[in-house]
Amino acid sequence: MSKSGKDLQKTSSDGEIDAFLAQVARTPQRAGAGARGRLIFAMDATASREPTWDRAADIQAAMFQETRDLGGLEVQLCWYRGFHEFHASPWCGSADELLPRMTRVYCAAGLTQIGRVLAHAKAEAGRGAVNALVFVGDCVEEDHDALAGHAGELGLLGVPVFVFQEGREPGAERILRDIARLSGGAWCPFDHNSPQVLKDLLSAVAVFAAGGRRALTDFGRRRGGAVLQLTRQLGER
């Protein structure tokens, strides 16, 4: 595995990465050939996330680039910070539309608002197709049962939540794993030493949302590393 893959293993084991990739492989393929995939990218912008916020812009650009030849991807950026501050962008069909919105965001101290993220995703799914919700965060300061209820409803709506947890805070991990499981998504940890692997795994989710399993298999052949593990899982099915 590449050096970046080894860095990721400081925080997540091979088994955890394999489990994440296998769950992406089991996620039902989106319907509507020729339609753009639609993905909500939600981020915690409280003060603890400031050191890694800037990397998100690079990740967003990669997601658009990798899905360009698959009919494209529409991404909606959601984030929360401060005192009950929550924002959702319009649906954006290119990095040029979305990245300026990201670069204007600054992190501010506050409590998590994951429940609002999940409720917002449910509302968006009621207005039109949403193929996946990606959430990137590091802690949870909300009621476990309430979040689990939202996640289960997203699962019924066919909106899997792919959770990327920065660090391994045990209480947050338990809840974030449940959000992923109950929605039909997957959970994977990362740290600041693993930006390339995180980018590749997020791009894999975007490619799957835009083009299904065949597109993901092609992406794995080109990218190798952790993403190639996902295509091997697909080959076993």
C-alpha cells in the first residue's frame, strides 16, 4: 500500500477500511441512467475542525473531476458552526460553483448539529433524488436515540450516510457507526496524516453515486490502493 495508506492505518485498521469499502459495494446502485448523481457533503465547521477544513476544498474538486465523464455530479455543501448556525448551499454541478462557497467559510466554536444535517437530508430526499450523504466530523454532542431515528428514516428513503470520523473519540465513534449502519451506509476513521486516502475514498463514494458499480470498478483499477480493495469486493459478488 502507498505511504498515505499506511498513514491512514495509524487511525484505522485494514479491517475497518475493508468493511467501509465492502459496504459501499453493497449499497444499491442508483436509478435513472443518464441522470446526474446527487450527493450531500456535510461538514462540522466547529473550532476543532479548523486544521483540516482547508483540505475539504481539494477533496470537493476531486469528486467533481472523477465523475465528470459519468454524466456528472451535483453536490450540496452543508455545514454547521457556532450557536445554532447551519447552512446548506444550492445544488452545484461544478467545482467552480461550489469551491468559492467553501473558501468563505471559517470555523467557530459551538456544539454539533448532526441531527439538523440528517433532518435536512430527509427533507431534500423528499424533494428529489439524493444518492448519498457524506458527513465529515470528529465528535458528537447530541442524543444517540434521536440521531439513530433520523438515520433509520434515511435508510428507508434510500439515502446511505457515509461517515468519515476524524480521530477515534470512543463516544462519538459508537454513535457515528450507528448512523452509518442504520442508514445503510458505512463508517471510516481518518487523521490529518491521511489526506490522499481520504480523498480517494470520498471520490469512490462520488463515483458510485454518479455511475454505479461499473464506474467504481474502473475507478479502482485506475487509482489502486484502498479503492482497489473495493473493486475486489465487487468481484466477489
